[in-house]
Amino acid sequence: MSNDKDNLNMSGLTAALYEEDRAGLVNALKDKLQNLAGQHSDVLENLTPAVRKRVEVLREIQNQHDEIEAKFFEERAALEAKYQTLYQPFYTKRCEIVTGVVEVEGLPEEVKTEQGAHKAAQEKGVPDFWLIALKNNEITTEEITERDEGALKYLKDIKWNRVEEPKGFKLEFFFYENPYFKNTVLTKTYHMIDEDEPILEKAIGTEIEWYPGKCLTQKILKKKPKKGSKNTKPITKTEDCESFFNFFSPPQVPEDEDDLDDDMADELQGQMEHDYDIGSTIKEKIISHAVSWFTGEAVDPDDLEIDEDDDDEIDEDDDEDDEEDDEDEEDDEDEEAELGKRRRKKVLCVISWAQDDPITGSLERDETWKRDLIAIANEPRQNLDRVDSNGDVAQMVERSLSMRENLTPAVRKRVEVLREIQNQHDEIEAKFFEERAALEAKYQTLYQPFYTTRCEIVTGVVEVEGLPEEVKTEQGADKAAQEKGVPDFWLIALKNNEITTEEITERDEGALKYLKDIKWNRVEEPKGFKLEFFFDENPYFKNTVLTKTYHMIDEDEPILEKAIGTEIEWYLGKCLTQKILKKKPKKGSKNTKPITKTEDCESFFNFFSPPQVPEDEDDLDDDMADELQGQMEHDYDIGSTIKEKIISHAVSWFTGEAVDPDDLEIDEDDDDEIDEDDDEDDEEDDEDEEDDEDEEAELGKRRRKKSSAGHKKSGRSQLAEGQQGERPAECKQQ
């Protein structure tokens, strides 16, 4: 395992419009969402006239906030457009050097000595530039097979541009004439329903015009004829296979919703998120820092780690293949591709650049990282033991080193110039990050009065003007005066969000009724943010404030280092993160009383006990690391959702206006599923009996899986809202 364990690498969870955004699956059409816009009035039906009036005032405040927020989105878009214009000259120069359209000045004297001036003039550009850059990124490298590499050697540039109608962006991959396909440009376009708070509507890719026998997205399987068959020739069939070029055939949502059940929808959502993750990675990371990906300077140190079980895993697979009937024989080329892909999973071309002082000297890494890279590069055989105990990786490292050595002085000089261009680009980008942070801080200051007024109304600290006359008629002035604020405001808001509602059990609801406000603020050292949950005095715990802090290694391109939560001081018998199990005594036992034991259980309040990486790396194997990574990703998803969506639009979540209409769907099979589970429970030995309260909590949670609190309690119609905010952090494993 790597030494960088406090950070888990989070790539599968998330897609982004730009670095901090994430896209979701949308099954509803735009007009369907718009038709729901006028139906929110039902939200107030079950509220008293006084509370209804307060909510109306809160909605006015939310609208004022949203008008200010719209100006923020406009200014941010203008700022991004301004800097995209400033970046273009760097991208143009990079392309000209990579493709050999222009030659750099000051080619080293040894070029003429070793190669001769004529040969140096013929050797143009930087071979395999984009192939190596893509292979050095942890997201895109997983998509590239060895068969793909031949075609990607012809890739000469990648660009992106915004699409206005409908909103979105388009990636363009420019290719030289090549023996694989006719296209000179392959495109991938992402259409968004909402670009500010992006909801992905669909993705469209170019249809690739493959030359005969050159299609990389399909493979030929050979099947032996049955014994005794007159046909002695192998039977061949074509089958889809893994390939980077599948990226241009994105997953599609069927037009008829009836064709998509829940399992299919979940699978499709995962595919679309993964597809968007690739696209946004290329748009936001690779295009802007292609030189750093080529040299390896942008590669995370974790990607140098070699799994000790890699070769064993391959051997086990081989054994399984031997045990099976060998009816299908894949091409040797495909077998080599799979083997090569798995072996190179975490050894990247970065090693090849570690030996170059000009390259290594400017690495924006800590000193240990630089020193380790140089050690591996300078003495590969002596230093590889700490990377791979088997030593099988030595050949791969030496191949990477030989790649550097095989670069001619002319190409090396071009790369040095490219790095200077990248540094100039990054200096401009740093100014963009500064301006964007200042812009966000400016608007956060503008939002605060709205949040303060909202809190005062919700908690009843201030009363709104113009309470309706029927308040006095129906309730009496005294009762109206006693009924303050908006009961259960934050509980309902949290339950109306598809992320946070899954964390809330029925047992939690009693405690969350005492939640009176949620705030967030930036943390400077180390960079990050802190969530604060303010509670009234309550019978569950002593704390009046619960906090959750996320520390980031990099806030511009967020990498999560760790999360810290408040230790909750539960009152005796009130802990919501544990449950009591009752076990019947064995037959014939003298003890006739049930045996009780305490067990951890699901609860929203587990959010304040975030997953932690063990200090000793030996305590964490690969399976545990994967599980922990998923836990940390999920934890960050909750935190960023509260920070970016719920706090800023709490009134809309309370009224249901922010809720995606898909969350209103009720599975017809839900009750059947519950009944089946009950039947299974009857068939099993009933040794453990949970408290009735716990059973009700589980039953309630399952029944509300797709029905938000607002819909269940007040029949309110709900509007779709995009998944706004920062892209979930890349939780890098340390």
C-alpha cells in the first residue's frame, strides 16, 4: 500500500460541468419539469395560517437570494470566459510544437552531432504526446487498452468549447490520417438542462467510420467446432469489447420510461456518471495541463504504487481459464492487451522523467515525492523492492526509463519549451483561482443577510409582518403568539433531498426536530470548510452545536485529506447511532430473560463520526481500502450536498420546489418487497428481536425510499433541481 493513506482516490463517483460540479441521471423532459413549476402552492395546505405566512415570507427571501445567486453565476461565467481566452495562445503554441508545425529555438548542439542536421529537421514534434498524457491520468488510463494505443498515437490535439443551445460543452479530438478510421475529428457533446446547477440531459458522440477489420470496440472470438462435426474450421463471432473509443458511443436513456426499471436505471445512472467523469476529466484536467500529464508532473504519487497481488491475480485468472472448457479462444492481441493493461495499472510514464533535472526540479511535489522518484529512476533495480516485492515490475520501469533515453535531444528540448509554456499557463490559471475565490467570497457576504433573516423567522426570534386576520379568528391571538417560527424546517428540508434523506431514520427525526440552523464557513489552515449544526436544548444530547470539518490538500482541484466530526454527548439511553438487540435464551437455559446487546446502526448522526484511515498501512488491504474509499466518497457527498445545495436553498427544499420529480415515484413493488422480507423473517430462527422502534424505523425508511417527506406529509409537488456545487473531492489514499 501507499504511504498516502489519509486520502482516498475518488474517481467513480462523480461527473462535473467544471471542476466542482457533478451530473445526475435525468428521466424527465424539460417541459415536464417546467409544467411542475406552478404546482408548489399545495405545500402550504397542512400548515397553520401563521406558519403559512412565515413560509411565504421565507420564499420571498429565497427568491431574493436566488436573484443575487444568478448574478454570481453570470459573473463566474464571464470570469471563466475571460480566462479561457487568455489560455488559448498557450494551447495553440502547444499544438504547433507537438505536431511539429513550428520548431523551437535553441536546439542543443548534440542534435547536429548525434543525428545530423537533416535528420533533426525531419524529426518533428513530440511523438505520442496525447497518448502518454491520457495514460498518465488515473481516469482515462483505465479506458485505454493496448489495442487502442496504436490509434491514439495519431491523436494530435484535443479541444473543448461551450455549446449554447442547449447548454453544455463539446470535446473535439483531432486525428492525423490513420489506418484505423476515416474520421479526422471525433466529437463528444454533453447537453445540460441547467448549466449553473448542471443536470445532464444527454451525451452525443461521433459515429466512427472504421476501416474493415480495424474496429477497436469489437473483438473476434474463435470457437472450436464440436467433436465429430464435419466443419473443422473454427467458428468466429464478433463481440463488443473494452476500448477508449467506446467513449464516443455514450449510454442513452430510452425514450419510453416503461422500458427502464429501477435496476436498469441504477445501472444506467452509473454508466452516465462514469461517462461524464471521463469527459469532465478531459475537459477540466487533461486539456489544460496536458504537458504536465505527459511529463508525469500531474500524476498523483499513489499511481506509482504496485499492487503486490497483481501477478497473483493474473495467475489465478489463468488457472480459472484452464479449468473452464476452452471453447472461446480470443486473439493473442486481445490477451496481450488485457495483460498489459493490468500490469501497467499503477506504473506510469512519470518515472521516465524523474531523472531529468530540468523536469524534476520544478515538480510541485513534496521533497519526499521528488526524492523517491529520483531514487527509482537512478537506481531502478536497487529501489524497486519497496515498490514491488516480486521484482516483475523492474522490466516495466526500465521500459519507462528507456522511453526517456530514447527521446532524442531535439524532442527533449521541445518538451522543455512545452513545460515553460505550461508554467506560463499555470501562472495565469493561479490568478483565475484567486479571482474566482474572491468572487465567491464577495457573494457569500451578500448571502449572509438572507441566511440571518431566514434563521430568525424559522426559529421565531422575529415575527413577520401582516399575519392574516384568520389567525386571530381561528386560533386566537394568544395561541398565535405562542406558535412561533416554522416547525421541523430543517428536518423537512433534509428529508426532501435525495442524498440526505437516505441517511435519516425515523428514530433520527425526533432529534432533528430540534435543529434550528446550519451554517458553513471556509477553513484556511489547512484549507477546507466546516459545517455547523445548531440545536435547541433537547433530550437526546448535550451539545448545542455539532460540527463537521473537511480538510483539503488542494481546494482549487479539491483533494480530501481527512474529515473530523464532533463527538456527540448522548444522554443515557438516547444514543441514535446504536440499537439494542434482544436474543432469546437457549432452550433449557436457567436464564429466562432475553439477552441484550448493543450494536451500531444506521443514523444521520453517524455523519459526525466520519470514516478514518488507520495509521498503520499494514492494517489496510486492497478490499478494505476500496470499502473505505467508498465510505469517504459517500461522506463527502453528504457534506458537499449540505454545503452547496441545502444551506443555500433551504426554503426551496422545505417547500419541495427544489426536489427532483423522480423522487416522487413510489415503487409499486415496495410493499411486496417488504412482505417478502417478512415471510423470510418468519422462516428463519427468530433469535434476535430488535426493539419495535427500530423495526418501525427500518420499515419507514424503506417505504419512503422514493417518497420525500414533503410529498408524504403535505402532498406537495416538487421541482427538479440540478446537483450544484463543488465536485466531490478526490479522496486520495495515503
